[in-house]
Amino acid sequence: MKKLIAFIIVTGFLNASYSQTAYIPTAENLKNRQEFQDRKFGMFIHWGIYSLLADGEWVMFNKKIPYEKYSKIANEFYPHDFNANEWVQIAKAAGMKYITITSRHHDGFSMFNTKASSYNIMDATPYKKDPMKDLAAACKAEGLKLNFYYSLLDWGRKDYGFGKNIVNGRPEDTDWDSYINFMKTQLTELLTNYGDVVAGIWFDGDWERKTANWHYEEIYQLIHRLRPEVMISNNHHSDIKPGEDYQAFEKDLPGGNSHGWNSGGVSNLPLETCETINGAWGFNITDRNYKTSKALIQYLVKAAGHNANFLLNVGPQADGKIQQEFVDTLKKVGEWLQKNGESIYGTRGNVISTPEWGTVTQKDKKLFIHILNAPSQDFILLPRITQKVAGVQSFSSRQTLKWKQQPEGLFVYLPATALNETDEIIEVSVK
């Protein structure tokens, strides 16, 4: 009997441990992952009451504005020019297939209709409308998916305990369980009030207190129970945690760590990298350091070559308009994708190790060689190409190109246009 009891206890312990770490995605979730990878290009939107101050989404923290004073600007927030359909049309014209928007950022202000706090756009502003409702409807009508960014940290709520020491996995002298329940309530609202167009939750901010017990098991299980197909990503800059469905990289391609943020390895999950058009995420009226359409197109191409999506940010103004400089740049990216989208959408990367001259994407029986930098010779070598090649041609002109397949790889002799202004694409057909 003692042995039986011991067996039951051990078995129960193992099962409990297993339930905490094992995550088996549903068929709907796996389908969502594949479709996510096919979309390749998305619009990131950082928008909140911080847009009124026109100095980025970190203005409260950077300018050391007391929460009691900062929170009062909500009464001035009235985005009279916000038009969800216009935003979606800008995204579509850019060739973007999904939108990820800040439902709540680090300042703690909720940009949606929530019953968990009165500090939200419906109750604390004269606007009295839920822009997330309009955006969900516009995305649904135009076939785009919608993901909600959700901040884990909060600069204002007392139960979060910003700046307090962490003791036994929770901030001292605060009601940490209250904060966890607050987040679970809001996440339930985001997953149940906006329809099936919602495809993902994009967490951010756990890096502010790495040693806290974030109750990820409970939070992730809640999301997957409410909406099994919904994907979870967490911008925690470390290795993937159980329950996450895709991996985020901030301002770096997968494997890169130029800012010292992305310390984790590259997982086998779907990947995504995010970047800004200028230097800011939220609207910044003085930041005119705009990236060119060429630079953004090449970033998109490199991301695809690394088997990752590209999430490109816009920070709308407080009135709800996306600034014209962003719209003009995105339109040029979209024009390039109209001509060359076959080499990006639905492709997979990591075909070869990334060479200095560019990258390679693949879809079905086609390889797309993207020449981004001048090769040192009039040919390039693609190692590890074991499939028998049927033909090689310029993607734009359809001109047949000279090639040779050897044991060491595929030699492709470049056309005169190989130093195209943005991206020369060579199409390789394999049997």
C-alpha cells in the first residue's frame, strides 16, 4: 500500500509538472502559424494618449512626469480624424497582410473598452468610442488579421508596484495577484469582444522585472482555452517559453543582437522582426530620421531570407492621422511588392547561409535569389542546392540566364541589371 501511495504521489507530481511545461498547439493554431508565415509583412501601430505629447511612447518615463499629472492628459485625447478604414487601406497599399496595435502600453492607458479599469479611452477621454472595434471591423472587411500588443508592465497601477523590489517572485508591499487578475480580465475582453479577426497577442515589458512570477502558465492557458487558434508572442528578449507560438525580435533580424536585447536563441517557431520607419515607435514630432523605401524593402527581403515576418511600425498622431511621410514611404514599398510579391509572400527562408550579396527565399519549386549588394564577381554560388535545377531567369525581364550546377552548388551568372537600384531578383526553377 505504501508503494502504491508513493507511486500515486510521484505520478501526480510528474503529471502536474508536465502540465506546467507541455504545450501542444491545436490544429487551428498550427494553421494560423502557417498562414502567419505566409503573410510576411505587417503594420505595427503604437498609438495612445502619449501621442498628444508628440515625444514617443516613453515620454512619461523619459521626462519623469508623475503619473498623477500624466494621467490627466487623457481628458484632452480626442482623435477626431481617426478612420479605421483609412488605416487599413494604407496597410493594404503597402502590401501588409496584418496589423498589430497597442491595446495598452507601459503608461497603463487602455485604448479599448474595458471593465477592468476606468483608465481607458471610453471612460477617461471625451472621445467615448472604441477604436479597436472599428479597426477589427475594417480588418475583417478587407481580409487582414489583427493582433493586440499588450504591455505587461505598468507605470501607474499600485498593484504592479513599479520600481519596487521583487521578493519571492512578486513586488514587495503590493497585491501582485490583483495585478495578474487585472491582466487576465483585460485579455479575456480582447479575445472575446472583437471577433475572429483577432489572431494574436503580442506581449511586451516582462524585461522590466525578469525575476517576477508572471504566472505565464495561467495567462497562456487562459488565452489558448478562450481561443485555441490565437498565437502568443512575447517580446521578452530571451528564449521561447512554453505556450508561446511565435518568436519576436526587436530591431534585429533573427540571430542578431545589435542592441544587446535579443539574447535568446532562434527557435523553430514562426519568427518576426519589428522595426520603425524613423527612430520612434510612438508619434515624435521632432524625429525626421526617416528610413528610405529602399532600406525598408531590403529589410523586408532580408527578414524573408531569415524565414521571418517583417512588422513595420507607424506612430499615428494624436488626431488619428498617420503622418504623410510614412504613408508616402509605405506606398513605395507596396508598389515594389505589387511587382515582386511572389518572391516574398508564402515563401520560406534559411535556404542557404546568408551571403554578403543578399539572400534567398523559396516557394514550392522556385528559388528567388535577391541581389542586394554588388557581388565581387560576375557570378554567385548557391551551396547546398541539391534539387536538380530546371532553369534560371531574371524575375523582372524573364531573360534566360547562364547557370551551371556542380557538386559544390549552383553557379548563376549575373545579368547586367544585377546592380539594380533596390533588389535584382533571379528566379531558379527546380524539379
